[in-house]
Amino acid sequence: MGWQFNMTSPRNRKPQGVFGKLSASLFLLIFGAAGLFFLIMLSKGIYENARPYFWKSAPCVIQTCELVSEDDYAIAITYGYQFEGRHYLGNRLTPTRQSYSQIDKVNDLKARYPVGSETRCRVNPKSPSESVIQPGNLSIAFFLIIPFVFIVIGFGGIYFTWKPKQDAEISQETVSTTAESKSEKIGAGIGALFAIVGLLIVVLVVIPKALEILDSKNWVETPCQVISSQVRTHHNDDSTTYSVDIHYRYGWEGKQYDSNRYSYISGSSSGYQSKKKIIKQYPAGSETVCFVNPSRP
């Protein structure tokens, strides 16, 4: 019993010709191939992040831990460890390189791994020179559902487009009714999958950010000095975006802190001139005020 998507009335529906099937198949093939590509890319990232969970744990000593600035900010770390009687030097904090738009996130890592401190790293027993301090984040596995939806729609659609009818005696109206019923079920399933993904984004991203903005009403206005200011350029595969990068220093309860957070919501976008105007307001060496979170200065 075959079925196909069709916008015409069930009583007026005509069998789809070969040209129509080829056109639909081409579109569905692109749709499914895109899903397969993203599935492979996500799977590679998940695999790399998951590998250290199966490695051996070993004590290590932090030798260097510094902030580096390229397109974004990152941590450059080296640590020494011993495995099966031999000494090794590692330089990977996580399985894949992590970069941050905010200096304070890197500073948190520097405070967590000061030079000379002892911690534990994970060592690949098959290749002891390969190690990391932190295993990867597996939360991206939740997003595997998105390419799966593309794959099901694309390749499933091709299958049903070319699937022959199994019972030629069944009336066209019965086939149309069955097709519409299946289409509704598939549509409801796809809608539910996207609703789950949307809910995860709201819970993991939107709500925490909204709570942070509400909490900022209690932050304390504090004098600070601008160390440097620039428009940072971010190069992507098909576009270039810009962000405001103002590095400033402030004191809190006898300690000095550095940050480059300009607003509650960070990120980059197009429009170089608008960012340049902001940078001109905060030249290096100038004094201004920032707002400090007392619970996490």
C-alpha cells in the first residue's frame, strides 16, 4: 500500500509521473544528505569527547597555564604526569580546543589550575603520550535528533515516492485516505521532535540567561580601568562578523579581576562601524564603571 505527499484533493489526485518523482527525489536526496553530513560531523565530535572517559586516570602537575588571544580567548596549559614508569608532558585541557569570547571564563580556568598545583588527567593506555585533563562534554548528543529528522524525511520520502502499490484493487480514495493518515502521523512525530529540541534550548540556554539578567539588578557598580579595546573579527566559512572586545580591570574585596564582558548577551554580528563607535568611547587607559556580581566577582 503506497502513499505520497500531495496537495491536491483526494478525488482529483493523479498518479505522479516519472519526472515528478525524479524532481521530488532530488530534493529529498539533498535534504537527507544534509542530515547525514551533520550526523557524521556531530558523531565525530561526540566520539572525540567520549574517548577520555575510557582512559586511565593519573596524577599530574600543572607546569604552565596562560591566557592566549587569537580570534577568541583560550587557555594554553602544560602539565607533567607519569604513566607506567615513564614521564610525559601533556598540553590538552579538553579533547577538542575550547575558545571563549569572555576573558573571565579563561581566568576561572587559570584559577582552577594554578601553576604548581596537582590534579588528575586521563591518559590513553594505548598511547600514553595522549592525555587530557577534562573529558569532553557529551551534552551535544541531544542534538543528534535534528540530523536524524532530516535523514528520515529525506531518504524515507524517496522510498515512499518510488514504492509500488501492493494491491492494485484498492481504490484511489482508500489509498489517499491512508496516505493522509500516515502523513499526519509523520508530521506529528516530526513536530514533537522539534518541540523537544526547542524545549531543551529553552531549559539549557534561554532560562539560565534570563535568570542571570534578572539577578544583575543586584550587581554592584564598581570603578574599573580599560586595559585595551578593539573590534574583534570572527571569520566563518561564508561570512565575517564583529564583536566588541573591551578588556578592563577592577578591584573587589582586595583582589583584582579582569573581564571583557560588555553586555549581558555576548556574541558577534555584522556591522563593523557600530562596534567601532562603542570602542571609541572606551580608549585604553580610560576609567569607567562596571557592574560586579557580588556572589561571583
